[in-house]
Amino acid sequence: MLKEDVSQSSQSGTFSKSKWIVVGLLVFGFVVVVALAALLPLWVVRWLGGKDFQRLASQQVSELLKTEGEFQSFEWSSFSVYTQGFQSRAGALGPWKWDIQDVRTEISPRLLLDRVLRFPEISVGRLSIQAGSKVSLSKEDKAGASTPSNKGGELFQDVQVGKVEIRDFQLTPSSVTSGWGAQGVSARIQPSKQKIDFLLQKGIILSPLSWLGEVNLVEAKGRYADPTLFLTEVKLKGNKGGTLEISGEVIPASASQAKGRASWVRWPIPGGKIGVGLFEIPASMSGEFTLQEIRNGQPVGKGKVELVDARLEPGRGSETVLGVLGLLTGEPRLRGCPLTTARATWFLQPGSYEVTEILAEAPGLLRAVGQIQIRGEQLSGKIELGLEGDLGRKVNGLTGGECFARQENGYSVQSIQLSGTISAPQNDLQPKLTGAITRTAIRTGAQILEKASGGQGGGGAAGAAVNVLQGLFGPAPK
């Protein structure tokens, strides 16, 4: 019995010592873990603020942006950091030159133990982009830029960005951007593994299109999911009034693919007026356009347009058909009147436009229907121009029955063939009307000369002139 008690006491003491050793080791391990957890982030932050990380970050960002640039020194305060920016070096290779200024961010210390470098938010004061000196880096340049980046991979398993806020985005127009640019645009970008969401607001969009010009950006929402850019909604305002909304999707590649829709309300007409030599119509326009595809690098689609606050005007002198009609008839309504209806359907093909279902009407005065084709700068088409009954009959009489002889729906109608170019349109009616004005003026002159000669057709110089004019044009109209 005594021996058994001594044996049990010995075993109990041994177990007690083992237990304390295990507890001590656990406590020591816990202290080590706590120390590492406390000191590792501090060591990482110290490393992030050094020259090694500055070089590594410059190399990785240069590789990402396809340029050759470097960051200014990083200034750390706890887990927050600031740098004056990142700039592409002078003469750097690559498709773009980058100037990123006033960059602020912070890191998540909790994820450092998981070897994850996460930036919940990156704030950028100004981002300026302009065309570079080379389309892309050479294979040697890419290899040189990517070689040192392996050091970062050994330290961090992943680098994450929550969102990026840009207060001032600028894009310099160039041939690379096809003349497009931007100024003073604010942006919010939220990247993820599958897509990049973005929101652009305010600022100015610079356009190479003469009819669009500079426009004010209201808002642009969308996302990029490689390889497609989705435009959920783009809202623009014109400097001279009007709004334009765009949506669609684009695959920017060597053979671009795109489809979408645009609509506009009270947008100014390019040049302020429209009329292809027949008349002048100052107005704004509302309408829509559906982009069906990109064919041979050019858009294909169809749309509708309606003129708003449209007014029919003759233009200067006898430069338009309406101007000539006004001179010929003396009709005051042809000097200007509102159009109650002015609309058309149009189709866009590579290198050509086709405008169909044209309808312009000022009730009780005139009505025009027809279609126009544009190939490059060349213009062709046919317009049926109808004048109110009495006015049409008057023109018909003054032209010797040559014009406006056909009667349709209460209008005297004349077919007009269009030709020439957009900048110098021509038609086959204007020469006929001009000739009628000339003949009317000469006949009127002959009548005056006849009265001056006392009604004697063969007496003196005046009588001789009367005989010549009557031989050419017949007797003056009564």
C-alpha cells in the first residue's frame, strides 16, 4: 500500500510539471503571436514607406498603365499614406502619358496578417491623360518592367482596391482619341475581379463633331467587363440648350463592335438652319437614333427627327426657292411663317445618309414631302413642293404654265430634283423661277416702253425696243 501511494504521488507530480510546461509554452506562443501581430503591421508600414516599396510600386503601376513612370515619395501617418503623385517620365514609351496628382489612401492592417494589401479607398486630386509617343511597349520593355514585380508577389498574395475617387479628370484631344477629350470631370471607380463600375459627373466633354461641339456632362454610368464597355446611361447638356442621352455597349478592339441608342430634346441644328437650298428653317430638333452595328469602322443605324419651334424663312435675296417665289409673287406669307409639322426618318450607312418620309407643312401656305440621299458630300433627292391653290395658280401663270400645274389635295404641286453638294445644293426649279422673274421684268419694261411711245409699235427707238421684246417674249401680261 505504501509503495502504491508513493508511486501515485510521483506520477501526479510528473503530470503537474508537464501541465505547467504545456501551459508555459502556450503562453509563450500566445505572446509571440501577439507580438508578431502587433509588430508585423508596423514593420510592413515601415517597409511601405521606404525606397524599395516606392520603386516596386512605380514598376507595378507602370506595367499596369503601359508606361514608364514613378511615384513621388510616400508620406505615412499610421496606416494612412499620401504622395504628390505619379508621372510618366519625359519621352516615356507607351500609348498614354499619365499625370496623377495628390493621391491619398490607407491600408487595412487587419488583412496584412493574411498577406493581403487592401486599399479601401484611393483619393486622386487630378488625373490627366494625353497621347503617348508609342502605341505600346516593346517585349524587352515589358520584360524589364515586370521582372522586379515578383518581389511584391513574395510579400503579398493579393492587392485589393475598394474604390477610387477622382476629383478632376482631364483627357487631351488627339488623333489617338479621334479628337475627343474631357475637362474637369469627377469620377468614382469601383473595381472588382469580374468588372469595373464607374460614375462620371460634371465637367466638359470635347467633341470633334461640328454639330456636337463642347457639351456639359451631367452624368455617365456604366461598367467594364472585359472585353465589353457597357454605358448604362449618359446625360449631356448643350452649351446652346438641349439635352442628349446615350446608352449602349461597345467592344473596343481592332474590329470594334457596338450597339446602342441616343435620344435628344431641343438640340440645336448644326449651323442653326436647314433647308438644302429650297428654304431656310431655323429650329431646334428632337429625336432618336438606334445604332445597330459598326461596319467597316463606321456606324450603321436608323432614327427619327422632329424640328421644334421651326419657322419657314426665304433666306437672303434669291438664294433659295422660297426666296425666288417671294420675289415672283410678292406674297408676304413667304417672307416667314411657322411650320406646324417638320419631321423625317433617316438611315445611316458607311459613307452615306438617306433621309426619307420628309414632311414639312405650313397649313394654308405650302407642304413639302420627299427624300434626300447624301453620299460623302454629294447630294441628291426629290421633293414634292405644294403651294396653296391660289398662290400655286399665280406662280403657274407667271411661269407660262410650266410650274405648279399639278393639283393634289388642295395644293398646286411641283416636283423638284436636288443635286450638287451639301455646301452648294442645287435644284431644277430655281432656274425656271428665275427665268420667269426675268421674263416678267422684261415684259413689264416692254409695257412701260409701249406706253412711253404712245402705243405706236413702230415709231422711234422706243417702238423698236417694244417690237424686239414682244418678238422674244410675246405681249406683256394683262
